[in-house]
Amino acid sequence: LPAAAPRSGILGRLLGRTAPDSAPRRVLDDAMLESLEELLIAADMGVDTALRVTANMAEGRMGKRLSTQEIKELLAQEIARIMEPVARPMPIYAKRPQVVLVVGVNGSGKTTTIGKLAAQFKGAGKSVVIAAGDTFRAAAVEQLQVWGQRAGVPVMTAPEGSDPASLAYDAMTRAEAEGADLLMIDTAGRLQNRADLMEELAKIVRVIRKKDPSAPHNTLLVLDATTGQNALSQVATFQKLADVSGLVMTKLDGTARGGVLVALADKFGLPIHAIGVGEQIDDLAPFDPQDFAAALTG
Ligand code: GDP
């Protein structure tokens, strides 16, 4: 899937600009390593990860002459090495319903991602129920209903402002009664009041555990890749609010600053289950570390 990677290749452009292919091979020395580090940082990789990538790349190669193409390939190799362990699809369990809690800040692409995932699961022959748990955002509930229609999946809603936990409980009851394979629960993303949000998420988890002590089986954090280094602090925050089991990175189409994915993988090691590559229902792709690394450096 060529769409499964950022098209922008910011790192590739930066590398190309400082060392055009027509330029002679350059010696890999401290000055060159430093400029590579700066490029990686400019591509949103963060300082620690940039240093690790360049150090690994330089090992055993100091003093050697390298072409721009060779530099790109070596960097891609190091980036793919970091990304390979985290490229894992969302695990599917025998448990029915498998409860998937979806968290993330407003605007990250939660609603869209739930719609896309629901369509994929439906396409794989699974029955899905969605609970519109962001009961305080009427627009979010409406959007989710639109996505439910597109995916052919029922969306359970509750009156505006009502308790998301009681909706989650009702949705569990329905999913169990219907023998649904998956229950996906949308949640609020108001980070302005963290204590509130933490209590809200904890309550949802408490009530669904009354029905199934092993739920939720997945807690997906949806992150907008274009927010760059912000994505790192969002992971740290949501790990305190919920037991995040995996990531979906959205908006990797267009001018995504994809370098932050490398920093995320390096720092947190959370699985990246899928990436959003557009606004349409089938614009959700598996995360391919080789494609990603090639596109980032290409
Ligand atoms: P929510 O507030 O987290 O539920 O976010 P939404 O699902 O409503 O998405 C916010 C905006 O991002 C919408 O305009 C979506 O169409 C857009 N969006 C979501 N995922 C992607 C993606 O992968 N690529 C692009 N280009 N846009 C996306």
C-alpha cells in the first residue's frame, strides 16, 4: 500500500536540500552527524531519538565516504529497526463482545477512526456495536451516527449531557444480547479538565467491568500525527487517564510530520495498530515500518 506512509518525505527533502545527489560523497564525520541530527529533529523526531538514530547509523562508519542516497538508506534502516517492534495490528480476542475503548483529544480523528475501524471489522464478517460516549458533544454524536450509517453498524446514543458510563453499560447489555463480536466505545476528549475526564473514563471502565471483568480488551489512543511533538505529551497524559494498549496515528496523508512516530515508538513502545491516510471510510491502513521509513527519508 503506497498510501500507508507519509507522502511528504520531509526528512528526504531536508536531506536532499543540504546534500543534493549531484554532490560528491561526503565523509561521515562529527560535523556531518551533527547536521543529520538537526535534520532529524526538524522532522519532529525529538532530540533523544535523533541522537540514537544517528549514533546507530554512524557505528562502524565514521570516516567513510557516503552518498546522499546511502545516507538516506542507512537512516531508513535505523528508523525501520525502531518501528518494526511497534507495527502490530489491533489484537482480536475470542471474547465476545470484545470491548474497544477509544480515547484521544477532540479533533484527533477519534470519530473518523471508529467509523473506519467499524467498516473494516464489518468487512471481515464481524458484528459491531458503537457507543457514542462523548455525550457532551452533540456534534460528535451526530458525526458518529453518520459514520455508523456508512459502515452499516448500529450506534447507541444517549441524551446530550447524560452519563457516558450508563450509556456504556447499556451498550454492553445490547452487545451481549445481540452476541456482537465488538463493542467500540467513543469517549470524551476534553483535556481542559483532566480530573473530570479521568473520573469519567474510570467510571466507564468500572461499569463495563461489572459485566465483564476483563473489559476493556483494547484501549486505543487516537493521535493526530500533524501535531508533531504534542503527540508525545498526549500519550503521557492519556497513559495516566487510561490503560492505553495501542495507538492509531491519523492524518499521515498530506503534509504530516511523520517523524514523531519514531519518537513515539522509541519512547513508549506502544503498538501502532493502524494509520489514517485520509478522510474516507477506507483510508485506514496497516502500519508498515519499511514503507514508512522509506517515505520519511525518501
Ligand atoms: P474527533 O474530534 O477526535 O472525533 O475527530 P474527527 O474524527 O471528527 O476528525 C477531525 C477532523 O480530522 C475531521 O475533519 C476528519 O475528517 C479529519 N481526519 C480524521 N482522520 C483523518 C486522516 O487520517 N486524514 C485526514 N486528512 N483527515 C482526517
